[in-house]
Amino acid sequence: MPNGHIIVADDDAAIRTVLNQALSRAGYEVRSTGNCATCISKLEDGKVSLLPHADAALGKAQLKSGLTLACRARPRSDVTINWLARRAS
């Protein structure tokens, strides 16, 4: 997913995560190893609600710095996301 991509919140935003929307709506291929925390992203703008997750995947300090898990983040407004995870080789 290109950095700075905007995910538009819509009627399905309450049930679709940022990652789901990037894969299905935005048409981007998001490479992930499938391991926990490979979808870590920087929330540059907007609001998300984060579904339950393991502290090992994203700690409190990381949350305070604006990081999120794309697979667990549901947009509450239009959001701008920077994909930080390493790409699978």
C-alpha cells in the first residue's frame, strides 16, 4: 500500500478494518507475512477504534506515538495511513 493512502470511511466502516478496506476497496495489494504485527501502520490523520489485540503486537507506548494495527483498526473518519511493515520477500 502506498504511504499516505487515504481510506474513506463509509457505511461499512463500522465492520471493516483499515486492512480490509485497503485490500478490497482501494485495490492495493498489501503484503504481509501473516504474523502478528506485520500490519503495523502510522495513523497520520483521522480516527480509528482499535479492536482487542495482544500487547505484544502493539504496546501502549506505540499507541501513544500514533501507531496502529491495520488488521484491528476500524476507521471512524477518513484516515490517512502510512504502511510501516516490512514487505514479504
